[in-house]
Amino acid sequence: MGHYVIRVNGNLSRELTDAFPSLAADAEPAQTVLHGYLADQAALAGILNHLDMLGVDIIEVMQVPPARRPDGGVE
């Protein structure tokens, strides 16, 4: 499906970020950014539902467009 970035309020603990093995987590001041490739809409919905059940405040969900190679192909 694509590469996604999910920005949430607060710094999530290692225990919480480990609950999302398909995503990498980067701590930023007062926020955590989860990002990674998700296979389909159901995977994205599952992640968002899980964050909601944990009481995590979701700030932003963004799909990152594929990078273009100099030859015009998609990476």
C-alpha cells in the first residue's frame, strides 16, 4: 500500500513502540513519529485502532509518495 508517517502526542515508551513491529519510531520533542511500509488499508486501520485503544493522541497520518529515481523510475 505504501510508506506512512504517523505522528502522535507525547514520547511513547519503548514498550509501546515495540507493539508496532512493522514501524520504526523516532522521538521528537513532545512527539513520537512512527513510520514504515504498510501492506494495505487494513494494516493502517489496525495500527490506528491500536493507538486509539492505548489512549494515544494521533496528530497526523500521512502517506509518503514513492521516491523518483533520476531515470524516472519509482523506488
